[in-house]
Amino acid sequence: MSRRWLLLGAALVLTAGALGLLVRVRRVGGRPRLETSDVCATPLASPFLNTRPDASYVGSAACRSCHEEQSASFRRTGMGRSMAEVQADREPPDAVFDHPLSQSRYQVCRRDGMLWHREWLCSQQAEEVLLSEWPLKYVVGSGRHARTYLVEADGFLVESPLTWYSSRQAWGMSPGYDAPKQAGFTRPITERCLFCHSGRAEAVGRSLHRMHITEAAIGCERCHGPGSLHLERHAGRQRDDRSPDGIDYTIVNPAHLTRDLAEAVCQQCHLDSAVIVPAPGRQLADFRPGLPLQDFRHVYCFEGTDRSMAVVGHVEQMHRSRCYQRSETLTCLTCHDPHGEPSAEERTAYYKAICLNCHQAQRCTVSAAQRQKESPDNDCIHCHMPRSSVDVPHLAFTHHRIGIHSPASVIPATARSGGTLRPFLELPPLREADRQWSWGEAYRLLSLEEEDAERQVQYSRRALELLSAARAAGRRDGGLDAALAQLCFHLKREEAFAYAQSALTYPDLAGQGRCDALFVLAREQAARGNYAEAIAALSELTQLRRHALDWLYLSNYKRAVGDEAASLKALLMAVRIHPRQQEVHRYLAEHYRRQGDAERAAWHQQRAAP
């Protein structure tokens, strides 16, 4: 599709294929809005020039010379301190604590100028087994609620099982690790993980979590878009070179966007419902402020459910508020200034004043005596946006469904509710094949997170039905075939092999899709006795992700072709990655028994016991 731009004149003409589509910019409430005829519903571009592909990112440091005050205040906010390289002298104190559920002992210590996390296995015997120890690379979180840590292990970015909780001023297990069988230093940190916590990060090559981080903390361009055109325009500091309406269209200012587009800037991180699917042909990082979010990702929630409190449920909650539904202007920016936050002493008065812009204080139906008892400073938020426990241990966040809450409405979020998925935001017009692909991929991703076995199979079958229909309708790409390979393998269907082979014919297949296709191909080739082909697939896979199971299967297939030395090397790598993997210890015990090393065999056999 070719596009011809005429901007800052009376009209903007967009040539889209054979359709001559006239697009006009009109003012709505002081803001530009794009209009289109009814000839075509194709998503339209923005009048802001830096939404175009030729605008590039320059980094927040380039903004500071002209916007020093805004930059300094932003760096004091939670977003401005979302992620950083670890500096040992600025981190919480050393500590040792036990985690009885997993029979583990953890230590936080400083060594060689770095902060380290160490993990031991504490058994009934006197011996303590050191499982893992890694220096910390990055800290995620401003510290207002918590600080979680990332490790670069064997070139891959993974999460540490330890988190610092500010509310308790103590170390504890990271979210999801407070369980008998926890993952240790194996949870991969991918582009998807880092998108909302870092400024700019991307996977290296076609890997899943070999990460290159260009800018650690969230920066200026996350909300304002790429800055290259803005820098070029102001290189000579000609600040009066603006459009007739006074807006500088080389950079997005969310204040000049319509409500839905301004919200999209916040929603790119704060809207995370049941599942998110990148739009056809898009990556999560392709979104640029000033454009509709649903043109870049499809956000699905459960039909007819009302999620309770969750860390990333703020957008959904706000949209369910009568205040939001009856207003044309209430949005995230009504209460939150990204460039600064009120101090603890100012917070109550600051937010109450925002409420009183629309609501009269005398309309409050709670008696003065009760208000004095429950909230002496007469804080509107106390009743209408109460703090609630969330689905992250040790934390509480403000409920964003503004209203009158009963105790039952602010209970902690528990298990994922099931049901039919629907888009949270209205999707743009899609080909039928793409609509089925998006919906099917949503169910597939949902099945991967589902813990209930029956619902997992239910979601997998629904995903297979929709994705197969998308392929039959003409959609062809490596990601679709990799998804079908993963589903068919999980559901034990013979088509898995063919889909994996097809997926890997696409040279641009990367990340999770490539990993899925390689894993399925390796397992299917081995099942056919083609161990050389299985080894080749796993050898590539181990360069794309750090997973003990890949190395375990590689060990088995190396042994099948008589290469005992390579088989042992792969087993030792598997146990290095996941020292708690009982199956790996069983194989190591068998290996040492074959070698006549009874002592080592007994040691690993003990580790293999449930």
C-alpha cells in the first residue's frame, strides 16, 4: 500500500492502492482528529510525523539538553526508574533466609563489587548443596513496591527467584516462586517481559531471551514517539517553526490527541487482560504513540467477567466506572502526570482536588462521624478507589473502578476465570483469515498459561480449530505453522511434524515460534529414529533459549548415536540450568552407574528422589 502525504495544509491526501481516500484533519475540542469517508475503513495514519516508519529513536539523553526540567522530574517517577543496571552499593542489605516450601536457603551478598544471589538445597541431611549463584545484572522496579532482579546466565536473561519487598523491608520469593516446585534461575526474560519495564530492548538474532538493552528505564520516547525528526527540526533551535495551529507535529504530545489515542499511550503497558496477540504482521514494539493500539495488538478478555484487582487491570477497571462512561474527557492523564508525582504529604489533597473538579463535597452521603473515623482527612480515594490486595504477593494497589465498593468487590484476584474470549478494544477491519488467526492465537496463548488440565485441552482444541480455519482461508506464515505444530504436538496429532517442517522454511521465523518449531521437529525426528536430524534441531534450539529439557533430550539423542562424552556434557548443562530437575539427576545417576562411579551415582540418585 503506497501513501502520499500532504500535511499542515487544508487537507491530508492518502492514496491507498486503487482507492483515492480523502482524509481531513478537523479540530475536536482543540485537538486534531482524522476523518475518513465511508469508502474504506482502513486504519489511517496520524498527522504526527514521527508515527511514520522513517522516524527513528534517539534515546532519552538526546531530549535532556532542551527538556532538562521535565527529564529530571520524570526520572523521579516510577516509570522513570522502572529498570536499571545493578549498583551493589545502592541495593538492599545482605541477607540469608530459608524457604521451607522448596527446602531452599537463599543468600544475598556482595562479592567483587557485585551483588549476588545464591541458592542452596536444604535436605534432611547435614549437607547443604549449592544449587546456583549468579551476579545480578539488572534491577526491575522503582522500589516503591518492590525490586526484582535479572541475571545474565550463559548469555541469556533470566529472573532471580528473590525480590526485595519495600512494604516489609525484607527479601522474599519473587512472584510465582513461593511454591514447593519453583523455577530457580530458569524463568526467561523476553522482549514481551521487558516491553513494559525497559525503555528499549530487543532479542539478539532469532533467540528468545538473549537480550540487547539499549535503554534500561522507560524513557521519553515511550510516550512521545521517536525523536529523530524533532531533533532535526530543532537542531538550529528554531522553536517558532510550527504549524498554524501551534502544534509541533514532529513529536507526539498526548495532550493533543483524542481520548482514545491518548489512552493508547498508557494502554501499551497498563492494559494487559487475559491475553495479548500482536496484530497480523506486527511486533509489540511496533506501536507508536499517536496511533490506535488495536492496529498493533489485539487485547482479549473473558466475556461477561468482572476481574477483581490485578496489577495490570487498571484500564479495564477504569472503563467500568460510571465516571469514565459518563465523561468525554476523563482519562489516565486526568489524575496522573507522567512528568511528576505528588509527594506523600501532598497526595491526598492532590487527588481529592481532582475529584472535586466534578463532584461537590456536600454530596457525600457518608456521615461526618464515619468519615472522621475511617478517613480523617476526608480522602475520596479511601472509599471510591480503595487499596486492595493483588495477584502479586505482598503488594496492594489502588482499585481503578471508581465507584461505591462493597468488601466483596475488592477481594484479591485469584484463579484465572474461564469462558469465551472477546476483544477488549474494538478490532480494526480484518480479513476473515486474519480474524480467525488472531482469535485462535489468543486461545493458544491462553492454553499455555492455564493450570487446569481440562480447560487447557479445551482452549487448545479451540485454538487448533480457529488456526486451522485461518490456514485453510489462505493465511500463510511461519508463526501460524509453528503455532499449529505446538498445538498438534500437545494434542498428540500426527500433523505436528509437517507443520514444524513448514514453519522452519520461513527464514524470518524467530523467538518463541522458532523455538516451538525446532522442539517439535526434534521430538518427531527422534521418534522416527532420525537422531542426526533431531540433534541438529536441538543444537540450534539450545542457542535460542536456555531450557534444561532441551539439553536433556540432546543428551538422550547423543547417547543414541553412541557419543557418550557429548551426552554427559549435555546432561551437565541441563543440571547447571535447572539443578532441581529430578529427571536430569536420574539420567546422571544412570550414566555414573554405567561408568562404575557408585559414589556419584548415589549422589544424583538422591537428588532425583521426589
